[in-house]
Amino acid sequence: MNNKEFISELARKLGYTNKDTSQLVSSIIGVMAQELQDGNNIAIQGFGTFEVKKKLERISINPATQQRMLIPPKLVLTYKPSVTLKEKFK
Amino acid sequence: MNNKEFISELARKLGYTNKDTSQLVSSIIGVMAQELQDGNNIAIQGFGTFEVKKKLERISINPATQQRMLIPPKLVLTYKPSVTLKEKFK
């Protein structure tokens, strides 16, 4: 299900226009992205938790050339499904 | 940021009441959960892709007792951040 299909399915369920639904989803994403950039994790009841984690610097070895490379540290966005949501997939 | 804080921040940005915002988020989660249960992945532009993956059956060995256990297959919900969102954490 791509973005367009998701927006129209959501619009149908909410009884909104596609345009309003699309704007709504963009606003929600905007709020979430800002909070995560500020370093705040976001726990959404019934869905799960989004967390920004720091991946440490590490050394990687090219298996072909045995050359060693330093991989710099980076921030990664992770998602952990809530227990209630996980239950739905059992 | 827990669920309550997220809802009130979102309500403030959208200009909705907390109650309406909470219902809205629940409806969105409901649509997403249903689609994922139906086996559909969901790609949300500017945010990322949610995908249900099948983890295969595997044998696990208890390191203390060397006892072998069969871990049954299961479905897991995964999330992959979009490139645009990942860029924001560089």
C-alpha cells in the first residue's frame, strides 16, 4: 500500500477529503519528526515507541581486501511495536 | 514523550481538542493495524515503511544447559525510516 492508497483509505474511514487527510498526516509527521530531532522518544498507545539511538563508531573490515575502515557514529531512528499491536500478529 | 504529551502537542499544532486528536490518532492506528494484519505493507511519504515479516522457525540452544529448543515461526512488524527522515538525523 503506497502513500496515495493509504491516504485515500484513511480519508474514507475518517470521512475527510483526501486533501485534508494528506495535510493531517503531514502535520502529524512534522510534529513527530521535530520531537525526534529534539531527542525525544515518542510512545504512541496501541502502536509503539519511536526512539532515536546513537550507533557508536566502529571498525569495519573489507572481506575482499582486508582493508580496515572507520565507520563514524550515527543516529538511527528505531521503532518498537507495542505489546497490543504485536498480539494482533500472533 | 508519552502518549498524553504527544496528543496534547499534536492537538496544539493542529488546533484540535485533545479529545478529537486522540480519536483521530486512534482511527489512524486502527486503519494501519488492519492493513498490516491483512498483510499489506504501508509506505508513508516522508516517514517510512511499515512491513510485516515472517521470522522462520529456528533452533535455539540454552548456553548453560546446551538444551536445544525449537522457536516457532512468527510474524514481526518492522519499520524502515524514509531517506528524507534519516537525513534529518545526520
